[in-house]
Amino acid sequence: MRYRHLSVAIPALAEYENVLLLLQSLKYQSFSDFDIYICVNNPEGWLRSVDKRERTLYYENLLLLYALRKFESSWPQLHMIDRSSPGNGWIGKKKGVGWARKTIMEAIMMDHGEDELIVSLDADTDISEKYLESVLCVMNEHPDVSALAVPYYHPLSGDEDIDRAMLRYEIYMRHYFISMLGIKQLLSERYRLAFPYTT
């Protein structure tokens, strides 16, 4: 299959400034035939929470929703999924970034079908102007590949604890990727030994 269109999936929780910066990066992509899906999400209970931090995050999400509605009216590629405002937040155990990604993927498949190329990003990432073009090119050059990891970077915040956590996460993801390459090589070798006469 040859991809000509893609959708960008972005879960966001209290990331007003990050999302606006990422939207700027997306606006200047060299490849322009894509849609953007942002799921602004938080647990329903945060509206009535006694925890000051949870209430602060909740109100930051409302600010983000307001800003995205303004963008959405002038940018038809942008689709907002509201899982944050009163009555729309997560209830029970179905919540968090994983559930937000699942919700976005389902929305993309409803709009574009299962053959759509989906690029999943974090709200706090910084991408180059050729990022989407490079993903599309690699996927079209290797039609047998079903997934791809293209490096992107989380800008450092200046808060040592947050920056250390972010760097640990990026090191973990690179380690995971290298491990997957090793497993692929090992499985290839085992297959070759088990079936030496196959081509």
C-alpha cells in the first residue's frame, strides 16, 4: 500500500503551551496532506477534587480546550476530542494517556478507515519541518513494515527532576528500540536454522 495521507494523534493533559508549540511545528511541515487529532483528557472527578494540583490541571485543560476551539474553526485539519470538560472526563479505570491514544486511534479509523497512516506524538515534543515527510517516505519505501520509530525530542524544562525523568524515558525508548532490533535478528536466525532449505 502507498500512503498519501496521514493523521497525527496527540493526547494532551494540561499541556497548554506545549500543544500550541507543537501545532506551530505542524503548521510548517513540508508535507501538508494530514489531519491532527488532539484528545484533551482528564478524570471526571478532578472538577470536584480537593487536591489543589488536580483542580489546577483541570482548569488548564479547560483553557486548552478554549484555545483549540478557536484554532479548529480556522484550521479544518484540526480535530479536537473533548474528554475533559464537565460530563466528558474519564470515569473509572479507563483513563490516562493510553486510553486517550486508543480514543484518538478509533476516531481516526472512523474518519479515514483502517488503512490510514497514523503518527503518534506526545504533546511536549519538538519536530523538524520534514518530520512527517520522512515518516511517509520510509513507510512508502518499505510497504512490508507496519510500524516505525523516528526520533523526536522532548525540550528540557529547566526543572532538574522533570528533565531527569524525561531523559530516562528517552533512554528507555532507545533501549527498547535496540532490543526489538536484537529480537528480530534472533528470530531471523532461529528461523534460518529451523528451516535451512527455505529461501
